[in-house]
Amino acid sequence: MAQIISIIDAYGYVPMVRQVFANRVFGPRIGRPIDEEAIRSGIRASERILNALEALVESDDFPIEHQLSLADLHLAPMMAYFTMAREGRAQLEQCPKLLTWWESILVRHSFTATLPILPE
């Protein structure tokens, strides 16, 4: 569990959220120009992160202990933002175990009830 949290904290937030989500999804909604190079850079970095996480997924449902853990709860919000961008979703689809995990998170009421409301 600590390894997944460490990977996402140290390496995931900037490329997945600041570079991909912020430039493809959030920025345009508040009138900021899209920085395509930042998105490409974020996707390149995210590929390494997702591959590392894919290698750590132990079951089809949750990465650690076959039950919902702090690692799942920590990764889910970043993955939610990342996959709002078409490039992020496409990148995730290259990791079948992680994609299965993500799909199990998407159907949880606790997750859907706390999705952020973004500007139009």
C-alpha cells in the first residue's frame, strides 16, 4: 500500500493532474489556452507511472489486500481527473489490470457521490 501511495505522490500528481487534466479539461473551462506540449509531456511521464502501478495490482478489484485500502482511496481522485482527458483514458486502457481496478472504483457510491463539479 505504501509503495502505491509513494509512487502516486512522488510521480503521479504533476503529470496526471497538473499537466494532462489541467491543460486538457480544466484550463479551457476557465478560459486558459491548452498547452499541448504539457499534455504530451504529462502523458509520457504517466505511461511510466501507470506501468509501475499495473505491475503492483494484485487482484482484479483492489491493488492491495483484495479489499478497499488507503492506496485505492488515494489514487482514485487523481485517476478521476486524469481520465477526464481523452489522452488519460487512452493511456489507462493500455493497463488492463489497472483499468479493471478503475472500473470497480467507478461504480462505488462513495466515489460517484463525491465527484467534483467542474466549471462549464
